[in-house]
Amino acid sequence: MAQRPDPADAKMDAASLYREDIITDRKVGTIRRMIPVTRSGADDPARPTLYVGEAQIMTNAGPLPINFEIEAKDLGEAVDKFAESAKEAVERTVRELQELRRQQASSIVVPGAGGGGMGGLGGPGGKIQMP
């Protein structure tokens, strides 16, 4: 079994620091502008600014947050590409959820392997018995 990392060993990478600005229209979503900085906190023009979109979709289990990168060279371009990037991220997430459902539905039920104790195969009141 894999061991959990020790929180005391959590060390930040000083060469990969970013300052985060949050931009929102308060209707559709949020864009996080990730501005690279040096370890002293000064802007680092040697690395590109990153844009990360955030939106949510409603599911039967409630709202599901969706995060996605937006390929853009400035904030205006990130705003223009938000809808397209969000649509692609939602479609990708829906495909992944459908695949998880398909895998769950095709799982093999093994008698006596649980069943939640609700009278399922091999559980209390189950009718299938293996020799």
C-alpha cells in the first residue's frame, strides 16, 4: 500500500510561483489569471501568464465544479475564449462521467462479496449459494 506524503515534507517550488488574480462577470463563471512571480514576489516576464476558467454544471448530485485552462495571450482573449473552453471542458467531463458509469454498470457482481447486506447475491436472504 502506498504511503501518504508527510505534510511536514511539503515544500513549495520557488521556481514555479504564481500570483493569482480572480476576474468574474458574476453571471457565467470566473477566470483566474496566474501571473508568474519570482521568489521575491516581483513579476517574472520569462514565464507566460496562465488563464484558468471555472464554471459549474448541475448534476443529479448537485453542482459540479469544472476547471479548465484557457489558451490565451491576454485577459481579453481569455474572456473571448471562455465559452468555447468551458464547452469543451463540460463535454470532456460528461464523457468521463459516462465512462465511469459504464465501468460501474459492467462491474462483475461476485456472490458473497458484500452486496450491502440488503438481501443481494450471497448476502442475508440471498438465494444463490456457491459450494
